[in-house]
Amino acid sequence: MADDKVAGVLVTDTQMRRIHHPSDGSADVFLVTPEERDRTRDRYADWLSSHPSSL
């Protein structure tokens, strides 16, 4: 991933309920509930984009 030799990597839990999709300079994280999303967002707030749209 880091050296652009592998793409399309997904890291999941064993039930594929939580998905982490790293990409060049960012990542997408899919979680089970809005509450889990909010806790994760708050915990890693320093990692989020400062752009008004959060992108």
C-alpha cells in the first residue's frame, strides 16, 4: 500500500462488520453503528481532514 505496489486492500473483522480501507494518504472506515462511528471519530479527531466537508 505505502509503496503503491498493492491496491484495493480491505482489513475487516472476522464477520466483515467493520471495514478499514487504506488508500494513499487516507483511509475509509466502515463501522456497525452511528454510535461506534461517533466514538471513533472523536477518538481520532486529530487524524480527520480540516476541510469543511471533512473530505
